[in-house]
Amino acid sequence: MTRLLPAGADAVAGAAADAPDRRARNGVAARLWRGREADARWVRPAFLALLAATALLYLWNLSASGYANSFYSAAVQAGSESWKAFFFGSSDAAGSITVDKPPAALWPMALSVRLFGLGSWQILVPEVLMGVATVGVLYAAVRRRFTPAAGLIAGAVLALTPVAALMFRFNNPDALLALLMTVTVYCVLRALEGARTKWLVWAGVAVGLAFLTKTLQAFLVLPPLALVYAVCAPAALRRRLGQLALAGLAVVVSGGWWVAIVELWPASSRPYIGGSQNNSFLELTFGYNGLGRINGEETGSVGGGGGGGWGETGIDRLFAGNIGGQIAWLLPAALLLLVAGLVLTGRADRTDTARAAFLAWGGALLTTAAIFSFMAGIFHEYYTVALAPYIAALVGTGATMLWEERAKPAWAAVLAATVALTAWWSYVLLGRSADYLPWLRPVVLAGGLVSAVALLVAVRAGRRTALAAAALGLAVSLAGPAAYSLTTVGEGHAGSIVTAGPAVAGGRGGPGGFPGGGPGGGPGGFRGGDGGAGTQPPGAQSTGPGGAQPRGGAVQDQGGSGQSQAPGGFPGRGEDGGARGTGGGMGGLLNGADVGAEAEAALKKAADAYTWVAAAVGSQNAASYQLATGEPVMAIGGFNGSDPSPTLDRFKQYVAEGRIHFFIGGGGPGGGAGSLGGNAGSAIAAWVQETFTEVTVGGATLYDLTAAK
């Protein structure tokens, strides 16, 4: 309703009364635009432009990925319909089994779907917002002790890191984990400014929430950050240790409340804990998602061990093959700048916050990188997004500190060497995909060498020349990752294993026999990340820009049956997998099924009469049918099909009670009625084959569990 202005004297009085509110509102807007009083006028507009550009980049072509990883999208859909499924992170609204992670990363997406309905944007926009927030927090953390330019460089490096452009548009837990890890370092740096207990406790809270996102990976930064605070905080040692104890308590409380509830909740009335063999979240935490990732002995996993299952381990792992193009563009520069920053601050006081910042970001980077380099268990290229904020922070802080010292020939040489090294390394990484923008390689190399030489002589040439040389060096350093990022956002990505940028020969991070190494990103030619998406939401794009086929397992609508065989022996989407309604194939371990209209209609018929409209071995297979029908589908055996849930006797009981309508055949290598599963899944599949009649509906193999032979 339009507000009417009072007349006469009342109008004057009303205007006077409104004036303070207007001034207050205008003051807030001015402060938002202007920022700190001491900042130059360009600082805040540049920061806001960085956030806006990041948002536009990550939102571009977002729906091309459809439901992205249908394993998590199905849990999001379940959580949007059932608060119990929401709390536990159940794969279906009826609560048969959870995903193999704690549920914190699912909660923002489930709330979005509950508010706005099920769709690609509703699931993925929260991930984009996490990416924008991570850039903002990183900027705030870096510019607080250094300069606005350092914060802007760090934010730009993060936003244009290819794996960040991938994972901040994808529904795996890694987006929230990266945000919370960045928040953790920010809070520790704030605490170091004056031995502030409050900020150290907030850092503990962030780590606890990160634990509820991806369990023990959140703890990788704890040793270096705790050590930095214990050594560098401006307080007596006794107080420092007491503050660290309080922060540890904050970690336990913020991360342990959910664990305590789950462990104390009667197992008979909650979903089975996916990924565990004994229905225990603690077992999942320290086994499959914990020490098993380090030593490769993950009970229930399909690979791992000795470097032959998930790629060779070693100090060069992050630089090799496909992984290098995900994260390593500026990794050599970050390491060199870390050393330079520590040397420049070497004679500072114990409590110097600049040195503490280098130690915090550098310690987080080195610890996490070391684990990723030598872990023998499950390792995917996209895990490396956790390194992106640390690399970006070191590049921003180190480069600007060297810039301030450029009058000294030695430091000018280090700055020039950093640019030259980055240009050469970009040249190497771009060469791993011979047909990808072949003109960019020589441009980057030549531009980097010109910038390096210019930086060496710029001190005598004046500030403008130096700025031009530095701008050229920054542009050259970001050209490669920016190109990869633009390629990434221009294509759809779906399935369980996804990678950024173009296909690269010699990948080295994935499981033997499917994604990771070899031509196209995986041994045997299976490109890392080409698992299918399963059923896609209405409106999902089926091609990349210009009609090109999307990479990373995005939907491909060619009218195929969805029954093609993926390299490596895993049935799934293959090259003929389609968008919704094009077929009805069975899914696999890494990718979902293509659910045809006939199969969808059969499952939805009389759906209200059943607890689960269907059951299928493996979560990806079940997720596709659940997303297509909007009805609960039981995932037998969880993600790998190897969890002992449900047992054969329990499944028979469900069938006898009339709670499951159909069993969906397929779901793994070798075909059959459930060959993906372990003992429980195989036993259930064999019993179903013996007891019920197989029918083919729209390309899907179904068994009506209400009508025995």
C-alpha cells in the first residue's frame, strides 16, 4: 500500500521524524559502499565487484549439472520432506539408511528445497553462496593484517581456481568444508591480535561444524593452528594453553552434540548409518571416513591400498596428471611466497601478526597437502578444493609483501622469479591437454617472462611501469586457471567423481579401472567425472555452450536407452544416457540410472500404499528413481551396496508386510539383479530373482514384490 504524506504542519513534523531514519539508512548504505574510513575510495567498490563477479561466474549455466551428485540430491529431497530424514541425513524420507557423511552439508540445500521446491537451482544455489562467502571471508582475513590489494588478489585467486569453480557449483560436502576451514583460520588470526578468547572459541565452533560436514578432514588444520596460537599469541603461556583448552571444548560441543544424539538414539528407530559395518557413526568416523582413508583399509570400499587403487601416492601427487590442473596452478608460487614471507618476518617479535598469518595459512596448506599426497585410501581430485583458500591467501599476502620490498634488488628478483615460475608451470599444465586453447600456452609463457624482466628493472623506471609489470604478471598467472574455470562453468558436471577443466591425459588421482589416470583422465580411458547424473530435473540443460556435449557426466539427451556400458565395466549413462524420460537403464556405482517415463509411472502407481515404492542395490541407482518419482526408494547396502543394511531377513519382513512395491534390478558391474552389493545385497538380489517375476518396463528391470511367482 502506498503511504500518504500528511498535510500542513503534520507533514513538516512527519518529515522531521523520518529524517534520522533516512540518515541512518543512508549512513549504512554509505558505509557499505565506502568501507573503512582509512581505505582508498576504490577499495570497497572493488571488493563488492569481486563478490558480484564470483557470484555471476558460479551461477552461470548452473542448471546444466541437473541434480549433480544424485546421491546427495536424493538425501536433500528426503530431508525436505521429513525432519527426521533431515536430522540424520537419510537417503530417503522413510529413513532406511543415511549417506556416508554427517548431514551438515545437506541441511542448507534441504532447507532451500523445502522453501522453493525440488530443482537444480534450489539444490546448487546454496553451494554458490558458500563460494561467494568463502571469497568474502578470505578477503577479510587477508586484508585485515595486510592490504586491500592483498585481499583482492587472494579472493580472485580463490574464485578462479578451477576446482573451486567446480565444487562451489556442486552438491558434495566440500563447498561447506572449504568455507568453514576459511572461517576457522580467520577466527584464529583475529584471536592472535590480542589473545582474544572469544575468537579462538569461535574457531573451535567452526571446526566442530566442519566435522559435521566431512568428519576428520576438518581436523587436519588443528595441529598447525594450535601450535601457531600457542607460540605467537600475545599472552602468558598458561593463558594461551587455557584458551586452547576452551577452543578444544568448543570443538567437542559444536561437533559432538549430533554424534551423541545419534549414538544414544535407539538403532531400531533411526536410519542405518551408511558407510559403517556395525551401524555406528563412530565406526564410520574412524574407519571408512577416518584411518581407512590414510592406510587404504576401508571396509566396504571398492578400491584403495598401496597406490594402485586410488592413484600413486607421493610428494608430486598434487602436481601430477589431472590433479595439477585442478589446484596446482599457483601452488609452486604459494610455497615460494611462504618461504619469502617467513624470511621477511624472521626478525619480528614472537607475537608479530604478519608472521603468524604466514604460519597459519602455510601450516594449513602443508598439513592438508601432505595428507592428500600420501593417503592410500579413497582420494578424488575434487578433494583438493580444501587447499584453494590457503594457496590464495599465501599468494595474496606474499606477493604484496614482496611488492612493498621491490626497491631491494634481492626481493625484486624473488618477485620476478615467482612470476616466471608460475608462467612456466602454467605452460606445462596447459600442455597436458594438447588441443585445449593451443594459443594460450605461448602467450602465458611469453607474458610471464616479459613481466619478470620488467619487474627487475621497474624500480628504476618508476611506479607506473612497475604497476604495469605487476598487472601483467598477475594476468598471466591467472590466465590458465581462469580458462579452466570458464570451461568448467560452461559445462555440466554430474555423478560421483567430477573434475574441472578439459579432459587431461595422465590423471593420477582416481581408482584403478575407472576415474583418475590414463588418457582422458582415467585408466582405460574413462574420464574422471563422467559418471552420469541419473534423472535430471525439468529444465536441466543437456548440452554445453554452442551445443557441445557437456563434460563430467552431465546429461546428454541423444534419445538413447541409458543402457550403455561405461569403460571399466560399470554400466550406466555412458554416451547414450539421456535426460529425463529418454530411457530406463540401470545405474552403477558412480552414476545413476536414466529413468524412463514408463518406469517412473509404474513406481508412482499406488505409491501412497507403500513405505518405499522400490528398493535397489546401491545409493546412486536408488537415488535416480527417488528423484524421478519424488517417492522414497530404499538404497540396499548404501553407496557401495556393501553395507549390511537391510539384512535378508529384515528385507523379507518388509516384503511380507507389504512395505516395498518393486525391486529394481541392476546397479553394478556384471549386471544381474543387484551385483553391486556385498553379501547382504547379493543375497537379497538372489532371493528376489528366485521368488518374483522379472519384467522390463521402459528399459528398467523390475520385480513386483507384491506378486510372488
